[in-house]
Amino acid sequence: MECLTVKQVADIKGCSQQYIRKIIGQGKITAIEAEEPINHRVQYLIPIETLPEDIRQKYYTSIATDGPPVPIPKEKAEKKEKPKANKPFEAYNQKEREEIMQWCEILELWQQKRNCFESKVEGDRNVVGYLKCEYPDKQISVDILYRKYAAYKAGDFGGLLDGRGGWNRGKSAVPEVLFLQFLYFYLDDRQPAVSVCYRATVDAAKELYPEMVAQFPSEQSFRRKLKKEVPEAVVRYMRLGEKECFDKAAPYIERWYDDTEANDVWIADNHTWDVMVMRDDGSEVVHRMYLTAFLDAKSGVLTGWNVTDNPCSDSTIFALRHGILRHGIPRVCYFDNGTEFLTYDIAGRGHRTRKSQRDVPKPETILAKLGIEMKNAIVRNAKAKPIERTFSTLKEHISKLLTGYCGGKPSERPESLKRQLKNGNIPVDSEFREIIDTLIEGQYNQEPYGGTEKAYQGMSRLEVWNESIQHTVQRIASEEDLNLMLMRNTRYQTVGRNGVKVEIAGEKLWYSNAETWQHVGDKVYVRYDPTDLKTVRVYDLEDRFLYTCELERELLLNFIEDDVDALADANEKVRARKKAIRNYAKGITDRLPAEYKIDMLDLSIRKAKLAREGVNIAQSSVIEPIRIDPAKETDHLQELPMASGADNVVSIDIERMNARAEMRKRNKRR
């Protein structure tokens, strides 16, 4: 059996020896393992009969020609060139369009002039000279004119352009693998500089792509490719973060105010004044004040505001009350998702409501009593609230006018601020509030309207509000009714020993009256005015008014109270309540006749005796008698076997034992 080595089969097939070994391992070619006589290694020997037909024929041909067969290259099929699709005129840039239009003008002039000659050859020669004088900046010849004219007739605008230069236009000298390496360094939220990323790419190429270092592109090449191929939005997203990208590169919803009128929508938010102020009491505690404001979406007027040092839910109510007294009740209030707005008694907790509290009944909110609908902005979407732009205007038009201006960041802080703080030349709280009220009312609301509606151009913000309110129904409330509707609510609570409670700034205030003890255990809720905490109003679960309670100052004492009068007043109030309970309990059954005042035990015994007289215990018709087994009952009477040593009887003398005990007692006394 004639065999071939792996090398011989690889030469015949025209492939590598590794491939032959691979297909042998896969079982596609049968081979025999044999020991090589020189180095005694195991080698494959392939029988000729097991080779595929084509390889076997090549082997026999090589034997006949004394050499391996020369592979005949296959003739490649000629590719049919597809006609180029002509680009439309709009696909070219401005400069190219101007050149195309100029060549169209030249070709039309050439055709017009040459038709005046009988000999077209002579005409072309004369017209070319004329065109060179008219268009000295153009290279014109007979051949060029015929070539351009052919493109012109075919509608190929690209054929009218000068194709010289720009052979590498649109191509980059930066290899793709190097650019990807550069982007890996550059698109990082640590925001490295381009030059730093370029040097890092060079260092990475020396280690990973040494063959590219000799002709490494310049830094400017990377900059051009970065600007051309990577969108600015992607750069912002990966280097500056999602919010920065979406704020600057993503589309946003443009608000349209034509269909709204004054008081349709009020937008609320808090603003920190960039002004340092001092306390009214003269203390040197320097702080910044806050503004809680409501903005009319139609006109841009600040309808209500409150200047405070604590932007809480109470400040929201004060600002809302201020706005309603001046401009009426809005239809919709547009809030953000701050806790000072999403409060259970103002408008509800909104999306902040816990799952366990969603089905818990709650008192009617303040906005519901006023008939105001609440809308909430999307989280982290300042563009949805035009009041943010209003606060920027207040900073420029008001904050920067005041002494003590500190700016919103360290770079905005004026150098004179340190001297003003040292000399105490800054406003106090009350003075600052008065200034803000005056400037908002008399300056900001009187400034020109900045909206997009053409009908209101040239009018002030307040004039726009006055004009728009004529086209809608203005809802108003008297001051007395408003005070009642704006009272804050507590959650449902149970009346306790000390009455009902209201929690203010983490402190519990207890309220009661002389009859509160009669309602201990009742489910109620409390309404109170945050500006007057002397009294509260108590309502039941169906929102019915029950009674009024007063603040119990006497029952709130220090842990170690030295004031004897305060202690006496507190004890007197406690004794009075206890006495009222006793008196109420004492006379509660006086109207019951004496003959009906029966003891419960006596009543139970009477009932039991009556029931006992008619007791009849029934017996079954089938009975089973239970008898005693005489044998078992007399077993204990039989004589027990005597134990070992029982014949030595021990006698116990009780009198002797007692005598010895008395003797021991006497000896101890001695």
C-alpha cells in the first residue's frame, strides 16, 4: 500500500500542513500513525486509495510531469460597471452650485456663438478665445467644452465641476483602531483634555500597535476627526453626564400660552436671595433669606410671595394667601416635587405617598377646599417651570441692587462684601422684607411683558394681567372665609388624656377645653391657623365641626419647675377635670328607680334558679355497666415478701429523742 506524508499531500492540495493535520483529526482523511526512522517521532502516513478523487488525480498528474501540478488561475468574470447615479443639484454645497451654474452659462453661450459660424471647427476656435477673455479664471478648451457639454446633456452636474484636488477629501489619516483607542480615553466623565488623551494614545500604540508608531497622526488630525465624526450630544453625554446632555442637546417641550388666561395657572417655587442680612434683634447672625412665590403663567406677574428664613409649607400657605387676597383664586397650581409643596394637608403627598398610606382616609386638603387643581413638574426638569427664569431676573434686577449682595457662587462674590459684613452695613430682616415687597410690586410687575404673544407686546406684566382677567371669571374669597379655608389640617388622631395635639417644628402642642375629657377615644382631626396657635378647631371624620380647643399652657412645665404659682395652676386644672368626671359619673344613674337597681350577681342567681327547676337529664336506652375486678382489688392485702435483714427490728423511742433535744438546747444557752 503506497502512502504519502502530510507534506506531500499539502503540496499537492496547495494548502498548509496544519490544515491537513486538522482534517485528519476530524476524520475527513484516513491516515496511519507511523514512527519516523530518523528522529523516531510519530508521523501521519496517508494511503493514496483513501485520498479524495481530485487530490488523487493531481498526484497521478504530478508523477507523469515529474513535479507537482501548477494551479491554473481561474479567470475572473468581468464586472459590469453600473451607471453612476447622478446626484441632485441640492446635494452640492453653495460653492459647487455656483460653479455648476457658471459652466451652464458658459456652455449655453458656447452653443449660441458657434451656431453663427458655417464651419463649426472654426467657430469653436473663435468662441474658445472669446470665452477665455470673458472668464479668465476658468481653464477653457475645445476638449473641455465638449466633455462638459456631454455631462450637461446627461444631467451629470458632477461632470461640470473641476475634479482636481480633494482626492482625499472625506478621508482621515487616523486609523480606525487608533481613533477608537483615543475615544476610549477621551469619552470619560473625568473629562481629560484632548492633548492628554492624545499622549495616552501614543503610549498605548507603542505597546499595542508598534507598527503604527512610525507614521503616527498628529494631534490636530485627532481633533478634526473627533469634531467631524462624534456628535456633540454624545460627547456631552459621556463626559458631562445625562442631565447636562439633555439640558443642552435634547429637545424640550415649548409652552404655548395663547389658550390660557390670567389666574388659569400659577407656578410656585422657592428662591434663595443672594443677599446677606442680619436678625432684627441686633444679633450678628448673618444669613440669607428665601422667597416663596407664585407666578401667573399668562402674564408673568408675581401674584403672591412671602420672604422667609425657612422655606417650609407654612411659607407656601402665606404666599398663597397673599396672592389670593390680591388677585383671586387660581384654577391650577403648578408645583415641583419639594416637601414644602407635597404636604398632606396643602395638596396631598402626590408621588411621595407611601403604599401603606394610599388607602388611608385623609381630611380634605387646602387646595381642594379652594377648588384648585394641583399639577406637578417632572423631577429635575427646570425648563418646565418658567418661574426659574423669573428668579434669574430677580437676581439681576433686585439682588444686585442691595448692600450685602454675595452672588450665587464664589466667583460672583464682590470684594466689598467682606468690608460690609465687618462694618455691619447690611440690611436686617424686616428692612429686607420691606425692600423686596416694594421692588416686586412697583418694579418687577411693572416691567415690560416678555412673552411671545404679539397682542401684548409693549405692555407691562401687570397690564397684561389686567387685560387678560377681563376674558375669564375671577374667583375671589373674603378674608374671613379665606382664613377658614387656609387653616392647616392634622392627620386623623384619637383624642387623648390631654386633648388633641398639633406638631410644630417637631414640638407637640396640646389643646383641650373643659369638656375634652368627654371625647377621649374619639377619632377627629384638627384645623389650625399657623399665624395664631392659641386656638384650634376640631372636626370629626365626616368633616363636621365639633368644638374649639385652647392651648394648654398650664399643663406644659419644665422638668424641674420652681414657679409655685405655675405648679398650683396646673394641679388646679387637673383637679377640676377629675372632679368633673366624678360628678358626671355620680349622677349618671340617678334617674333609675330604686327598685330597678339590682345587683348583677343577684340577677344571675335568679336566672340560674329558674333554669335549674326545669332541668331534666336524659339517659340512653342502651347502657353498659362497669364493675370492679375483685382479684385486682385484694392483691394489696396479700403478705409481702420479707426483705433481707428484716428480722433485726429497730425500735424508735420518741420520748428519749425529745429529752436529748432539750438537753442540747440548754447546753447552747450556757
